[in-house]
Amino acid sequence: MGRLLVLAAAALALAACSKDDAKASGDDVTFDIAAALDPCEGQGPAERMLCGNEKLAALDARIRTAMVAEAGEVSEAGRRTIVENHQRWLQAQRTACGVIDPDAAPTADQNACLEAALNERVAEAERAVERHGAYVFQRMEMISAQAVSAEAAAASGMGEGAPTAVTRDIRFPRIDDAATPQAARFNDIVSRIPESRFEPGEEVQVDYQIAFAGPELISVRFNSYSYAMGAAHPNTSIRAVTVVMTTGEALQTGDVFRAGSGWENFLTTRAVRALTEQFREERFTPPEADVRDAVTKPHLWLIKAEGLTLLFPPYSFGGPHVLGAAEVTIPWADLARYLNPEAPAPIRAPA
């Protein structure tokens, strides 16, 4: 995981510097993303393998067309990042599908695996960039795969169910061409997600959704999944990263609520009632102490236009693993008496 975070920081630094370097050198050369994505332009084996397979080549062409269209929304540094992301993704899929020898032609099963991966990638390519208000967000992808040795597969106790490779697919948003220190600070904060450390050999997936993005605040939901070979079950979690854009700092309790207003009691009572209703068929009532502990943590607050969504990762509200995660949304109008009148929009209490 540490290596992935280093790669993420390096990718962001390269993206930030490439545009400045071009200006400093006086070059007026536009990066040709279409050529850079072309797998038949003498690149590595992960790209060249697509050229000789009609189905794979057709899917790759659709992906490249979508990525070139998306690149029209971002800076030159952003276009370079799209290429870097996709090249890492291609190499990871090759490994995940069992094509370990860089010079080996894929088998029929491996080609089928690659075809399935490319089909999924088509939809992803069409969402590589998203615009929210004045912000253009680019999806950053830290993706790698490591082949599972015969010894590791045997030690897992999974038998024929052991995976061919262990993949790590970590994604987070980046404001393209960040023009302010606050935007740069947002990029720095989200690039550090997830904070938790994963064990070697764990399958890891981290994805996100932008819940709100306005001039004063950006709130992002992160979903994570990890599975260690041979474990009884995978681990999943959710959390929020919210940055106050007027300061460039992560959201704190005082940014939302008035101190001494009793907001902690209100959130606890409201959440216990809502969770009890959600799990009525399971006849489960969450312990108040566990709920209170969860609702008072800002990293479990997702800010939306309509209200505050309280996130409850598995186990955080006193329930067994089988209940999974939960969430409770409380409209801002219901929270008005507790809100800080100077809170960033959309939180701000009415005057």
C-alpha cells in the first residue's frame, strides 16, 4: 500500500509539473493523446497484444475514442494522466488474466478474460472526467496486479479457487489544473485516501462518488473493499472526505454545528431510531453508545445538497458483519437549530 501511495504522489507531481515545464521551455507542442493511447505505436506488450486480436482491438478503439473525448475537458497534464492511468490499467489486466510472460500470446481463456475487462473499461472511459459547477474532476487510478505463486495459492487453502493474481485498484478524484491553493490542498488530501494500511497479498478496491461540489465545500464518499486470500470474508468500509474550499482544510465539527447546542444528542437519537427501522426485520436495535461514537466523527459525515448523511461502516453501529454498512440522511431543515450560522454552503443555517 505504501508503494501505491508513493506512486499516487509521484503521478500528481508529474501531472502538476509537466504543464509548467512546457511553458518554461517555450515549447508550443500539444500532447497528442490519440497517438499516445494507440497500442500499435511501438509501446509495451500490454498494449501491443491488442493489435492482433480483432475483438480486443475493436474494444480498445472504443475506449480510446471515449478517452480522447474526455480529454477535451482537461489540461495537457490531465491528458497525460489519462494515458498513464490507462497504461497501468492495461498492464494490471494482463497480469490479472494470467498473461505473465510479456512475450506470450494469450490463450483463449485469457483472451476471454481480457475481453470482459475491456468491456467494463469502455464505460469507465466515458466517465474519466466529470464536471461539477466550476470544477473539472479527473479520475486518478493507482492500479497494479501481482501474480499469485503456486506456493502462495497452496498456503491460502483455497485450492482451485485461489486467484491468478492479486490486484489493487485505488481511485480518487483530482481537480484538474488546480488554480488555487485550496484546490491544490483538496488534491493533496484526497490522494492520501484510504488512510488504512492493507496487508501484503490483499485484494484491494477503493472507489468514490462526489456527493457535493460547490464554491465553499466539496464532499466525497469513498467505498473500500479488501480480501486476504483464505480469509472467512472480505472487509468493506465507507468514509467521507469533505474539504472546506475557503480554507483548504478537512471538515471539522465546528464547521457544521454550534458548540454546546446539543447536536450530538440529536444525531444519536435520530440515527438510533432510523437504524432500528432499517433493521426491523432483523429485530436489531443498535446500542446508543456505538451510534453516538459513529455520528460524532466528521469523516463519517457526507455533505449533500439536501442534508447530512451519516455513514455507518460495518460493525460501527454495534451490528454483526452480516448487517453490513448503513446510512442515515437528515435534512438540513431538521438540523437548523444546531447548525453554525457561518457554516459553508450547503450547510449554513438560515439567518
